[in-house]
Amino acid sequence: MTDVSGQKDQLNQKDTNSERQKWLSVLARCTLQDLQHHWNELTKSEADLNNLPYRFLRKAETGLVMVRGRAGGDGQQFNLGEVSVTRCTVCLDSDHIGYAYIRGRDHKKAELVAVLDALLQTNRWSQKIREIFVTPLASAQEKAKLDRKSQIATSKVDFFTMVRGEDA
Amino acid sequence: MYVAVKGGEKAIKNAHRLLAEKRRGPKEIPELSITQIKEQLSLSVSRVMAEGSLFDEDLAALAIKQARGDLIEAIFLIRAYRTTLPRLAYSLPIRTDKMNVERRVSATYKDLPGGQILGPTFDYTHRLLDFDLMEASDDDLSEEVSTDAEGLKTEKTTQPSDTGMPRVLGGLLNNEGLIQAETLPENEEEHPVGDLTREPLEFPVDRDQRLQNLARGDEGFILSLGYSTQRGYARNHAFVGEIRLGTVSIEIQPPELGFAIDIGDLEITECETVNQFQGSKTEPPQFTRGYGLVFGQNERKAISMALVDRALRAKEMGEDIVAPAQDEEFVMSHSDNIQATGFVEHIKLPHYVDFQAELGLVRRMREEQQTPSTQQSQTQQAAE
């Protein structure tokens, strides 16, 4: 019996992780302006968040991530080059720990993403922040992707091979 | 040998002021903004990111502005900056098969699943100067449907095809076993991936180090070497199997989280070449392949890199090494434009002591030549 419940817990953890992967990916792709705009909207109605207490486990810091590729796309790995990345870790009073790893050098954005990641793990704020941040921002990103795809698709080409003169 | 010099502070300071004035240009002309460089000179930005080996558009644009448009100087600034930052992680290998494609063409297959998408390319332009660009214009390029002078109607958007875009080489050719498959090292997890930013270059090297070196190597150098293979110096009859340009997501697995997270997008150009056959008594003839992968949009570099990658695989393919492009020591030792420019340009710095020594030497040699009798007597004396 204990085994089964243990498995169930693990399963739940896995689900949360994949949810978390989704929101971190959406938040990492937002501009600071977008995030701040939504945050301001949220704090207007939720006074509790205005002076949300949290402490830094790691203040925002910029460093490098070495990006790897694979020969032929699926072969031997190699180091392609670096990308600037900023990370930040915060801890809420409820002991929820929020992480941010974002491409770029924006410390404010990293801090805000870390705070949102922490809040998204709390029962109190999870729903609300999904509604205000994750869902609309995710669909905006998805729409931008599809819009670009349909613009790019106009340059899809059908080549006709011509018979060479000497062969005719 | 270069020697340290003292003094000249005032002159140096003034020279730097003159440089700053030159960079800014006449005050009545508006100053360039970083966003303008980033958005309107994006191919320069791509090159600086690729050869600076640091993907950050803002920093690359800043470097271009500071370097007055000298891209190698800009690359130098980026390389110097990156040394000030800590290395946080290695990414998981990027998935170019999952790219958000901006462009994808193949020179080997006309009809491909997913189609050929030209995207924003200079190909098929007439290379005529567009004098309309002499003046800034706010031409509205946003009309949904437009008709050009020849009556050709073009739309701004169209329904993209639903089919995916399988890789040409791995997906299509490999299905028939007509091309060499990429091989993975045994125990990939434990197999270290060479990193030229961490370990000094020692020959012979493996393909991972070669690809890293080529990816950050000078575009002009790699282009010329690639060209040399086409002209017959290690000819390997390359076709472009596929070129892809687009964005891929960067994933890392921070130890504190224990699962992979996506940290944002990376623009990338990929080129795979199909090269002439190899076979042996035991193996049937098969196409071989070269690979190019570069930060940003730069297919000239990606194609060249694939050509040189293939040439450098000579040893593993059992080919004779007869041309520069096949010689890994030659290629890798000369591909880095920051190393090259550092050594080439340093000879303009004070070499006074060195030169004085040579001056003295040549004077003495001339004296000795002009007075052979003295030389003879000296030699005699020495012998005695």
C-alpha cells in the first residue's frame, strides 16, 4: 500500500514539474514590460502582493550558458558557443522557492520571474497568476508564432525543373 | 619582440578622444541607437555573435557601435566581455529538428515534406542598388495583398502546411541507408565534450573540437577554405542537402531543480551537405556528410563550415591529407580572427629594442662585407 501511495506522490510531483516547465518557459520568453504590465494590473486588485515579503537565496546574477549542438543534428555533441543568462532564486515566507533562469541580462525580469515561479507553487496564488500571466502570455506567444509561420509560408516555393536545351 | 614603453599618456588620451569623436561623427547627424543596429543591421549582429561566440543581440549591437562598424574589433570586445562572466551551465543539445523555421531549402530534393521555404533571403534578388533606400521612407509594407508592376499578386500571409519538416539527410536519405548515419560515442553521458574555451588546443583533435572551432572561426577564412575544396584542393563534391534558419529553444538542467527548463530562444542557421561516396570491400557506396551550425542568420558561414567539416573528416574516412582544408592543425590554428588580428596587428606596436638589435646586426654585416681583409684577419685571430 505504501508503495502505491509513494508512486502516486511521485506522479503528482512529475505533473507539477511539467506544469512548472511550461510556465517557466512562457515567463522566460516575455519582455520585462509585459511582465511588469500584468504585475501592476494584479497588484492593483491584490493589495497583499504590493509589498510581498520574500528573501533572496540568490540575488539576480548574469553568467553564461554554453550551448551545445549535435553534428548532423543528431550525432556527436559539440559546444557551439555561449549565451548570456540571468538567474535568480527567491524564497517566500511560506518557504516556497522560486527559480528563474532567463536568456539575457535583465536582472529585474529574472527577479520577477522567480517571484512568480514561487507564487505559482502556492495554493493561494496559483490559479490567479495562471489566469493573469501564464495563460494570456502563452496564447500571445503561440499566436505570434503562428502569425509568423503564415507570413513565412508565403515564400514557400515550387520549383519546376526545366529541360536543358541540349537534351531536348 | 614587443617591449613595454612608458610615457605618452597625454597623446594616448587625446588619441582616444579623437577616436570617440570619429565614432560619433558630425553632431548634427542623429546618433545610432542600439535598437537600430539590432533591427536594421541584424546580419552584422549575427556575425559578431557567431564569431564572438556569445549570443546576445544587445551586446553585439553595442560592440558594433563602439567599434565604428569594424566587425572584428566588435568581436574582440565581445570576446573580452565574455571572460568577465561566470559559466553557469552547459545546455542540453539544441533540437534543430524542432526549429521554428524562417527558411528551409534543399538543393538535392525539389519536393520535400514541409516544402521549400525561401524566407528572408538575398537569393534571387538582382543585386541592383535600390536608390529608393537613399532616403528614409515610411513605406507601408504591411498591406495584406499587393500587386507589383508586372501584375504579380502577393499576399502577406498564407496558410502554412500542416506537415512537419523532417530532416533531409537524417530523415529522407538515411531511410534508404544511402548516407552515413551520425554516430554517437558509447556511454554518451560520460563522454566529455571538448571545450576550447576551457582546454588548450592539442592535436590531434576530435570532431567536437573542430566543430566548435569552425563555429566561432572567421567567416572569410572558413569561406575561402570551403571554396578551396570546391576548386579541387580536397574536392568532395558537396550538395547542400538542407539549410535551415530559425529559432530553437535553449534548455538547461539546473542541479537544484532536477528537471530541464527552457530559458528562451536562440536564432540559428544550420547547413547539412551531402558529399561524395565512400565505400569499401565490405560496405556498399554511401554518401558522406558535413555539418555547419552558426549563431544568428549566416548561411554563407554555415555552408562553408559544412564543407570544411567534411574536408577535415579526411582521416576518419581514410582519405589522403593533401590540401590545407584537410589539415586540422592548419585550419584550427588560423581560423580565429581575434588570435590572428592580435598577432598580425601587434607588429605595429613599439619594437624599438628588437629593431635596434637588427639594425646593429645588418650594419656590422655590411661593414664586414666591405672590408674582407679585416674579416679575414679576425677569423685568423679567432682561429688562433
